[in-house]
Amino acid sequence: MKLKRMMFLLSFLTILVGLFTLCTESVHAANSTVFRDGDKLKLTLDDGNGVNRVFKFDLPFTIKPDTPIRLYSNYIEIPPGDFTIDYANSTISIADSRPAPGPGSENHIEFPIATTMEGTVQSVDESTVTPLAEEPKVTQPEVETNIKEIPTPSEPEVAQPVDEPKVIEPQVTQPVVEPKVDQEVDESPEIPLSIPSGENFPGTFTINSSGTSFSVRLKMKNIQPTYTSYVMVKNADAQLIKRIQFDPETTFSYPLSNLNLSTGGYYFYIKMIDQSGNSAASVPQFVPINNNKAQQVEVFIDGKLQQYEQPATSISGSMLVPFRAVFEALGAKVKWDGATKTVTATKGNTTIKLTVGSRDAYINGKLVRLNAAPRLINGKVMVPIRFVSEALGAKVKWNIAAQSVVIFHAPPQVLTTSESEQLMEENEDASESHSNPTILKKISTTFSKSTDIVFVIDVTSSMTGTLDYVRQKVKGFVDSVPAGSQFAVVAFRDINLKADKDLEFLEFTTDKNKLKGNLNMLRPSAGGDLKESGLEAIQLAISKFPKNSNSKTIIFITDAPVHDKNTALGKARFSVDEINEQLQKNGVIFNAIVPANGLANKQMKKLVETNKGTLYDIKDAKLNLAK
């Protein structure tokens, strides 16, 4: 009887040790660690190396094949269309159209706990999961035993020699830290941008009947506060010339006259961008602009304004234009027979014949009756533009508001990618009516001697318009400060404690062209949550001032609050108070261009007031911003 009891106890202890071993081993599968974050599980993957596109996720349980898995690299979500999942082999593959995660990049996946299914374990065992941002909890065994339970480690353990078994004492759960009264709550992760582009974009762009203004309306619910909405305007060469930011919550109307567009053809479209650089855009719409006071009729072919020696003329309801210019613009070869006064145009398999003074025209030998006959006007042979355009396969529209004929061979192909949207440089004087040019000029007047100046700039996606402003105003700023001053740039995003690696520092220079070139290299992207890693950027700027600097100034530019280690645990290395001490210790004057109210203003106001600077409203530092 005693032997049976001993055997039973031995079996029980063996099972218990096996369960503890399973709990310990399930935390680390290959190089992976599982964390719990609310109702989600997070699983770390191997770090990137700049080449690998396939990552294995080893789990102590299986998940349903339809589980919605989200993939992140350096805390930036990769769009679902840019990776595929092989549930059978537990691998995730990044598409070739996207760069492989860079060397040292931290990669992880997330999925709901509720999606686990029967497999290695029946459900998610809490002992296999490390709670996020908490110390591992210890579950005491319910039976009296000499074997101490091994808590789930948060870091891989070093293998112990066989003859020296390692005994790990249970860790005590840390007490919950009560938040400070003025501590702001960190935002939840941003919902990925799932708005479709193209014809299914949920918004409309409309020009009013008089052609004096446009309106935009978004047909969406729950527009995320971290989305930025624009109306983009490109010229006939598809170069971005205007970017108008608007509030997506209401119908937005804006006068075309405020854009100061010259006579010509333009493409308008709606663009929405989130903090991670994901975007969606409507189909670009062609808009002719005719500023001729006499309302002379203009002709646009494939978006390009046509220039005729003899202006377009309306005869019997038909618009006539010089024959050679219109046929050649439509890609046809033209012959003129002076004896018979006959025009012959050929394009591909289509041949058109017209005769001055006759309403009879021929398309491939087939008779067509015209509303108005070709005629001579001031020595120029004029032909009906609608007839010849449609005969050659083009589509013709009459824009009554702009008094313009609009002709397209095919629907215009205008890119709406971020790479195609670098704003063309404006003449600084010409752009004064669209943005306040005095911010940088005002700052420049505060310098009485040569100064080392660092621009510390938030370059997340929502800062696109402000970055354009700095690029286009910086040359005038450099010319206004005392000779001998030198300039550097620190660019930052939401780097989540990867400051030493991910912050961009562009070295000091006295050359304004090099400074502008440095600014032109910056591309707004990424972000994550609303707050950014601005304090790490300020600290980097302080550290980069030359030791022999007599005068130091930082110009800090952001539209968002910064992560503060006192209020956003685990997301920042510094607090506002610590950075304030560093600025004072190093004698740095601190100017800030931030929103006129809100948390960002409150945080930077303290640094500005303590360090002899000035606070400016960021809405006065954006090009083409509708106010």
C-alpha cells in the first residue's frame, strides 16, 4: 500500500514538473517571446537583417487559420497587403514590393487571444504569457511540495550545467503604481488606415457651377484623430503645387481664387494620411482654370493648355481651331492641298478629309455632315475641334464655367503616391499671402551675434505641410542671421526608445544651399500613436553643439505632444523637467513652433519660458493651409 502511494506521489510530481517545464519552455519558442496586452497576444520575431523576408512564429498552441494577424517592424504596422501568412508552417512572408526589415529592426506580430484553438494546449495558459510592462506573476502550487515553481522569465535564461541545477526563487509581483493627478493617459494604438483608394474612395470633390470654389465631403464614420486630410493640386505636368489641409468632420469649401492659380490645367484629388504613412486618395479630377478677363475660349488637350496663333472661334455652335495645331496635338499626320483647299489627316487606321467651305467631311471614305464648315480666318484654316477630336478617338467636354474645351485621348493617369507629392518650390514673396512668412524671420531678428542653430523637426506624416514651409523659408532665414552662424538638423518620429539608432542628425553647415539640401532629404512618414519622441531629439541636439559654441539656439517644430517618461512609462528616456535642466545647464535658447493650445503647447511652453525663447503657432508655418 505504501509502495502504491509512493508510486502515485512520484507520478504526480513528475507530471507537475512536466507542466512547469512546459510553462517555462512555451515562453521562448526559437527566439520568440509571448506577451499579453489586454485581449491581444504579442509574439516577438527574429530581428531584421535587411535581407530576410520570411519570419517563423513558434507558439506553444495553434491558432485558427482565419486569425487576423498584425505585423509590426520597429513598432510601425506593415499593411496587410504587404505580407502573407502560412498558418500550416507558422511563417510570415513580406512581399518583394516592400523593403525587407532593416538590420537590427525589432519585429513582432499581434493577434486576439480569443482566436486560439485546440492544439498543443486547450486554451491560452496564463503561465506561458508574460504580461506586457509588468513583472511575471507567480502561481503557488496548491499541494505541499519541495519543488519551487519556476516563474515565467522575461528574458532567455542562460543554460545551466547539468551538475549545477539552477533554482529560481519566485518573484514578487510589483505593486501597482498610481498615476499622477496630471498624468495623461497614453493613447491606444492607432487603427490602421483601411480606406480604399481610387473610385471607391469614400469622399467627393466638386467644383461649383460658377467655377469659383470647390467643396469636399468625406462619407466616413469614426475618422481617426491622427488622420490628416488634404486636397492636393497638381499642374499639367503632374507636379504638386498646392496642398490644402482641411477638417474632415464637415463639408469643406474653399475659393479657387485663394490658390492664385494661373490659367492652365490642374488635377485635384483628396488625400488622407495616417501617422504611420499609410494613405488613401480619390481619383484625380481635371480642372481647367481660365483667368482671361475677356473670357477667351481656351483649349486643353490631355491636360495641356493649347496656344494658337488664331484664337478658337465659335461658328454655328461649333468651336473652330487652326487645323494643323489640333491635328498634330492629337497625334495625326496632316497634309494640305492648296489647289483643292483640302485637309487630310491620318492617325493609325483612321483618315479624315475636310474641305474649306464645305460641310461634307469624310472618315475613311464615309460621308459625315458637319454643323459648321471649315473656313479661313485671318489666313488660318480653322476646323471644328469636336468633330476632328472624336473622329480620332478622343473624348471632348465643354466646361462652361472656365469657357474651355477639354479633350482627353484616355483618362488621365496621375500618380497619388507620396513619392510623387514633393511640393514644388514657390517664390517666397509670391507665397506670403498663403502662409505667414514672419515666424523664421522673427526668430532671425533675435540674434545679435553668430550663433549655432539646430532645427529639431518632427517628420511624421502629419508634418508634411510644415516641413515644406521650413524648406521654402530657410534660405531667407539663413540670409537674415549674423554672418558666421552655422546650422544643423535633427529629425525625429515616434522611435520608442530607439533614439540612438533612429534619430537623424544632419551635420552643421554655414552653406544655406547645403542646409536646404539636407532638409530636402527628409521624407515625412511613420508616427505610430499621437505622441512623438521629441525629448530624445532635443537631447541629441544639445549633445551635438560644438564645445566652442558661444551662442546656442534650438528651433523645435512639432504638431504633437512628446513622450515624457514620467507620464508615458516605457516610451521615453527623458522627462520635460530633465530636458529643461539640460537646456539651462548648456545655455541653449529654446524656441518652439507648436499648436496654439493643447498638451504640446503646455509641454513646450515651460521649456521656452525658462530658456529665453518664444512660442509660435504652427498653423502659421504651413504652406497652402486652408484656415
